[in-house]
Amino acid sequence: MLQIIKIEWLKVKNYRTFWVFIALGLLAILAPNFIIHNIFVEKIPQEAQKLLGQSIYDFPLVWQTVASVSSYTSGIFSLLLITLVTNEFTYKTHRQNIIDGWERSDFVLSKLFWVVGLSLLAFLVSLIAVLVFGCIYGKTAFSLENSRYLFYYLLQVIVSLCLALLLAVLVKRTGLAIILFLGYIMFLEQLIVSVIKHYFGNIGGLLPLQAGDELLPFPVVEKLVKFSGPYDSIVYLSVLAGYIVLILWLVFRRMLRSDL
């Protein structure tokens, strides 16, 4: 496995697009939180803030706030994964790796390394954001209460990356895979969720990305409309874990049986 990781690193260390995506992904986590902090903490009058209750960037709410905000931009890491995987098919490097002695499963494992690595990167940067906003800008003492929301966010990122990996393996073309992925996360899933909820009820909230959203409501919205998912958190967590297992099985099945 270490040899696989080393080879993957050699592929990207001088790849400018990789570093651009990484920078965009990190910026997309930090910048929106700075903007929202500026709006809710500095621009809203004190009287209005009192009506909302505790500041959304004070502990323990800061855990939920950062996780919720970060979840809207995690797709950038998925776009990077699509680029890395489809490049393998475009430039036939996956075929060369297998000629050099890799098993087909090794190729999948090399991409799962990026799923894990990018997920942990997003998690760690979000954790830093929590500590910065909560400890430096917040007015309450540090607390681990609500820290579970950051782990919900981690699980959502993993699901998003797994979907991106499956799409990249199936389509094998960078541009088309990115268009399909963006179309799904921005329009198609929301349309399907709306239709299912209209005709079949709350089960529509169990689609892959929607299940993550149900776990990560924005604190102010939750207060104003008393938002809460119709199912317990364990249901959403179980569904997300099931999606990860199913998608990875499909990826392995595709790579082990398809022509190179």
C-alpha cells in the first residue's frame, strides 16, 4: 500500500491543476465562514442577535455552523477526484500500472487513498476553522458538545467523493463526468428528492447527499423554522454508510470486470 501511495504522490506533486483544486477547496471552507461570521456577528445589530440567542460562532454552536457551511462547498474535492481518476483513463496510465504489475484492485485502492486523504483534509481544515472562530472570535469557553456535527460532515464528504469516483469510473471522460456530477448535486438530486417527498413522504430525504444535509441544518434556520429531520440521526448515518459500501462495491465490480 505504501508503494501505491508513493506512486500516487509522484503523479500529482508537479501537477498544477491538483494544487489549484486543493487551494480552492481549502479557500471554499474558510472564506464562507469568514463572510458569514462578518454578517451575523458584526453586521447584525446587537438587539437582533439577542433575538437569535447565542452567537452561531460561539461554542458549542460553532461546530454545527462550520460543518453546515463547509458542506455546501465540499463538491470541489469531488471535482478534483474526478479529474485525477479520468486522467488515468485519458492518458492510459491505469493500463501502464497494470502492465507494470498492479492488480486491478490496486488501481481502485489507489483512488480510495484519495477518497480518504481528501476527506481527512476537508475534516482537518474544518476543525481548524472551528478552533479559530470558536476560540479567537467566540465569547464562550471551549466545548466538545456538538462536535459530532464535524463527523457528520466528514461522512458526507466521503459519500460525495465516492459518488464522484463511481461516476469517473463509469464515464471515464473528465468534462462529461464533471458536468454530470454538477448536474446531479445541483439539480437532479433535489428534483428527485422533491418528487419522492411529494408522492412517498419523508423517504425522499434518504438520498445520498440529502441525507447528509438532513444531518447538518444551519443553526439560524433550525431556530427560525424548528427544522429537524423526520428520522433519528442513526437512520441517516446508517443510510450514508450503506451508500458508501454499495458505491465501493460497484466501483470494484466495474474495474474488475471491464475492459482496460
